[in-house]
Amino acid sequence: MLVAAAVLAMSILVGACGGNAAPSRERSGVPNTSGSTVADRQVDHNGHDIAFASQMIRLLSEVRDLAKLVPSGSADPKVRTIAARIMRSANPDIQQLMAWLGGWGVDYTGLSIGHTELIRKLEQSEQAQFDRTWADLTIERYQAMISLAETELDKGIHSELRRFARRVVDLRRADIAEIQSVR
């Protein structure tokens, strides 16, 4: 269900961003001083790239915020180690995605907020169920990330973002296997 919601949100965002149409220098506020036409210039990103980066910021923020609750909610050293790694890696990835969006003139403010219900669900889980609830919520987000990354690999055009997407697929699959071992 989460994957379907993420795909729907991505579709809406892609539609709002003009689908596959890539912004030109003129639309981005950078004047065309080369004398070339818009069609002559190489396009470096499209609506799928924007949608992927935007949705990844939201999902990474959710996973990071879930991991922040682990030190106070879990006694399992393996869960604590995984959560610490998540907290260390999420912020640099979020910052990179924001840099790409900012470079494309996309407003990314507000993408990393609004998941209080998710946090409340984990906070309200009974101590005996905390690790399983955390694992389930984190795995759901990682599965959504993989789905988004696979779409980016299929339809996105920004070369660095596509490399990022490939890394997401590889790392999140490994993370899911590791998290499943602590359920």
C-alpha cells in the first residue's frame, strides 16, 4: 500500500513538473547566451528526476526519524547498531538530494516533515513490540525507496541521480535483509 501511495505521489509530482519535459535554461531563469536553441542544448534532468529526489527526501527523513527513536525504545544491540548507521547516512543523502533540487530551481522546503503519525505509531508500540514495529516501518520505507529508484533508473535522465538510484537499490536490499534478521 505504501509503494502504491509513493508511486501515486510520484505520478502527481511528475505531472505537476511537466512529465518528461525538461526545464530549459530560459524557464530556469538562466539566459541563453550561446545562440543555440532550446532543442540544441543538452538536457540534464526531467520530471522523473525531480519526483524521485523529492520522494526520496521524504522517505529518508521518515527512516531517519524512526531510527532516532531506537536508542530509547530498543535494548537490542543489533537494532541499535543498524539505527545508528541509518542516522549517520540519511542526512548526507538528504542534503545531496536537496542540492540537486535547489540547483534545478525546485522548492524542496517541507518535504521532510509531516510524518508525525508514523512517529506516534512507533512511540506508542509496546516495548516488547518496539523492534518489530520499527523493523516493519523501516522495511516499508526501504521497499518504497527501491520502487522509486527502479522507476528513476527506467525513466530518469540525470546521470548522477541515476547512480544514486542504483546505490539505493543495492543498499536498501541489503538493509532489508539485515533488518529482517532482527524482527
